[in-house]
Amino acid sequence: MARDQGYTLDDIAALQETDDIECKLAAGKDGNGAVPKDMWETYSAFANTDGGSIFLGLKQDKKTGKFSVAGIQDIPKLKKQIFDHANNRQTVNVNLLTGGHLHEHIIQGKSILEIAVPKAKRKDKPVYIGSNPLTGSYIRQHEGDYKLDEEAVRRMLAEQSDESPDSVILPNYDLDDLDLDSLKAYRNTFASLKPSHPFLAGDNLEFLEQIRGWRKDRETGEEGLTMAGLLMFGKLRSIHDYLPYYILDYQERPEAKTEKRWIDRVTTDGSWSGNLYDFYRKVYPKLVADLKVPFELEGPTRRDETAVHKALREALVNTLIHADYKGRLSILAVKRPDMFGFRNPGLMRVPIEYAIRGGDSDCRNRILQDMFRYIGAGEQAGSGIPEIFQSWESQHWRAPRIREDREPSEQTVFELHMVSLYPQEAFDGLEALFGSRFKKLTEMERNILVVCYAEESIDHKRIKELYNDHPSDISKALQKLAKESFLKTDGTGRGMTYRLPEPESKSLISSPDLDGSSPDLDDNSPDLDGSSPDSDPLSKLTPEEKAVLGEVLSKKNAPRHKMEQAIISLCKMDNQTLDRLAQYLSRRPAYLRDQYLTGLVETERLKHLYPDPNHPKQAYVHPDRSTRNDGEEQS
């Protein structure tokens, strides 16, 4: 374990933008150092989420975020205690630590110990304390350690298996549960691509056995329809009998903004089979319908497909084969004039950076992957996402964005924006905003501001996705831009986001926000009843709610969950327009709408007052409040 003499508190402050960190004094009864009992909850939480660093001998002021050094007197003793506990199954179920994960730093002449907890592999999750995973598993959220509920733990336990979830044999299911027209269409496509393939020699049952839509367990003798066969070719009612949360949804939205209004939609409404193959057949042509195809020859024939066509097909298939079909969210594909967005229930099984790099594949539903590959839909394992990124880069568009969310349910979102990486409008706008100061910035700093102008709100992770600079250099650039008033900050740690100062930047693109939708409300929309707020408008709030609101108003970087609590409390008190919420919370209307209200509406913690998103009196309503106003029903 090396001793780092050059580490500073500023280095730790920079680290918290890229990694979760937790500081503990760890002084022990004798003051020489001891492992805190609650450290293992943080160990479990970090391992089950994205990893993180635990600093022993360091203190962080929760209000100011500043660090102070207490130090550890006996580092070797503390190190031995850590490994003794990590290898004790009564303390924690698995030891993920090696000597390389422990680092001693000398700061202000005092020793502190950093424990770099790695993210656990799928087969090691859940990492839990004690002897029971259902009661001892934690996850990291909002800079705190939270106990996982039983459903989440059972999902992690199920993910440990090497068996593909879609290979399970479904009891009491047979060929009557399949839509034979779907199966016939698939066979015809298969035959057109591989007319002499031996899979085509038999009847439907034999064909299903070859593609593993029907399987026999050699150990038990059990045989029947697999989950893959049901999903790919099944009837909707039969699929819902086994997977009650199963929903497929495609929406074409007419404008480059977040909204629920659509002009074309395909969803599992009972008007068609509802299976994956028919969804793919219906949706892929719609995704590529407006793409311009250049005139290119491939031998004597014209090639009618571009790299963008292939990228969109891969993105759609990727969404279908990686979905956790027992999750509670729908599969969603969105087409807008400026972007394509895809969402599937379930988190990724490999780190996002590995998926982008390629070569590492851990497909959740391997039989479905093969079924699509047999008909030319889907690349070889581990190559699909890199090819999507390459296709977008060839068009000089902004790099695609992959993100994982755990609220309201585990999901993976893939955003493909058709926007220039360096739009001239952004440079013009930033020069108008900052004058000659903008030109004096470094190239990295200017690039960061351009992205912020285009996307309105950014974080460290997004800049890292777009550029190849070292994470610490990105942190320093962001901190410098914030210190010199080029950027404003919201949140803390890994939740820190950055935005341009007033006047508001005019966003070239809006996040598709696939897990939520909110209309473009007029920031100056009138009050619902045309009257002014009460003389004491907050009188209906409880003391606890007032305390939360006071905390939000006293901090420019309020924790996300506190801000959401404040918004919900205000809407529970009275129906609130966007403008009134902005006044109460001292935040920009667009920021509140994009960062908070959109998600609160989608997760049904808030509702819209009127069905029409553009209603002149539109407002946000708590579900417990009355559902009618002026004779119109809320959405």
C-alpha cells in the first residue's frame, strides 16, 4: 500500500464529481483508529451501485461540503481490521477488496486511509452485511445508504444465474399460445435470407425447437414453450398471463421538445398480436421512414440502407433483447425531428464504458438475441453499441448517450441526438453572453460551455462521454468555470449539475426524458383562478414541510430528494403553475420543469390539471387534491 504524499483536499473535492465518496472519522475508542460499524453498510451500497471511495480519518461538513482532516494514528492496524472483517462472512458475504484497493494519503501532515470499493460483478450481487441478503443489502442513492427492498434483492439474486432468463420453459403453455401469422412471417423472412438452411426442413414445432422457442430440459425431461418463444411470437393475452407488466410502446412526436403529444403510435392495445417480432416489423420502418438515402451502388444494385439505418435497427433490437421483462416499466421507443430515444426496463449487465468500447457482452436474453440475428437484425455480441456510436460520429452528430436510472424503476435509456457536435449557434450565443471572456478560455472549457448551451444542463459524466480528457482535468475545468461565473451549479457530489447563468440559454435540444413527459408551459401562465396567492400562502404547510422548503431556499445546491419534497408539498397545498413554483423556490421555471417536474409527472407523484398540455391555465396537481377545476377533468 503506497503512501501518497501529494494528495490534497482539493483532489478529494474533485473526486466526488466522478465517484461516490463517504467520509468517516474512524478514530476508535483509543483514538488510534478502528473500523466504524456502519462502514459495511456503505461498502454494501457502493458495491451494489457503481462503486465508490470510503475515506477514514476525514470529515466532511454536510452543509458546506468542505473537508477537514482528523487523521489515523495506526494505519497498519486499521488495514488489518478491514481485511479481517471483509473475510468474515458474519460481517459481509463477499470480500471485493485487495491490497490495491487501499491507499494511504498524507494530507496536512496526517494520514488518512482511502478504501476504493469496486462495483460488484453481476454474479456477486447483492453484496450484503450479516447472513440474510433480504435484510442486509444496501444501495447508494442521494449520497446516502438505503436498504434495498425484497423485490430489488430478488432481482439481483435472479441476475446471478448464467442461464438466460428467456430460456425458461413455461408450464402449461403450448402452440395455441402463439400467433401463427407472426411465426409464419418470421419463417418467410428467415427463408428469404437463408433459403437452404436446415432449420427450415421441419414443421413449426421443429422450427421452434431449432431456434429455441421450444426446449426440452435433458435433466428433468420437461419440455415446452420458452419465454423467448412466447415473447417473440406469442398472443398478447398469453404474454400478459406470464408477464403482467409487459408493455411495448412506440411514439412519434412532432416537435423537438419533451411532451406527451404524439402523431403516430404503436402500443400493446389489443389491436394486433403484441409480440416482439410484430413490434419490430411495425416500428423499424417507422423509425427510418424519413431518413434520406444517398444514391450508392453496391455492385450492380443500389444500396438503400445507410449506417444510420443500421444504427437505428441495432438500437431497437438492443432495447428488446436487453430488457428485463419482469420489470415494471414499458419498453419505449421515441422518434422526434431532432432525436431517437429508446428505453428498456432493467439496468445494464456490463458497465456503460465497457459497452461503448465493445468486446464485452452479457446479453440478458440470449435466445431473443439469436432469433433476431437469424433474420439479419442485430450485430454479433459486443459490437452493436460501438457501431451505433461510429455511425453517429460519421454524421458529425453529438455522441449518443446511455444512462441508467433506478427511479421510479430500474431502466436503461439510450438517446441518439441528430445535432451537430459544434453548432455555430452555440458559439454565437456564448460570445453574446460572455463577450471576449469566452474566446480567452481553453478549448476544453469552450467545449464544455458549448455542450451546456446545447443541452441546457450537464454533469461531469456527460462531458466525459463526449470528450477524451482525463476525469480530473474535466473536474478542474468545471470547477474553474463555476468559480469564474461561467456556470451555475445545482446539487452536490456525483449529483452536481451545471447550467449557464441568466439570461437563460436557449436549448438547441431537449433531453427526450423517456421516463417522463411535461408540456412546454408558458413561464408567465396566469394563476388557476386568476386571483393572487393568499397573504400567507404557506400557512397550509406542516412544520416539517416548511423546514424542507426553508432548507431548499437556503441552499443553491439542495439535494434532489429535498427539492422534490418541497415541490410535492407546495402542490399538495394548492394547484401550482410553473411560474408560481419558480417564485416559491427561487429557481428558473425551465430548470424546474426539465429537472424535476417532468419526472414527478411521469412517476405519478404529480399530475397535470388539464389534459391539453398547452392549456393556458395548466398547472401541477397533487394526486390527493380534487380532480376538477372549472368543469374540466385533470389529466
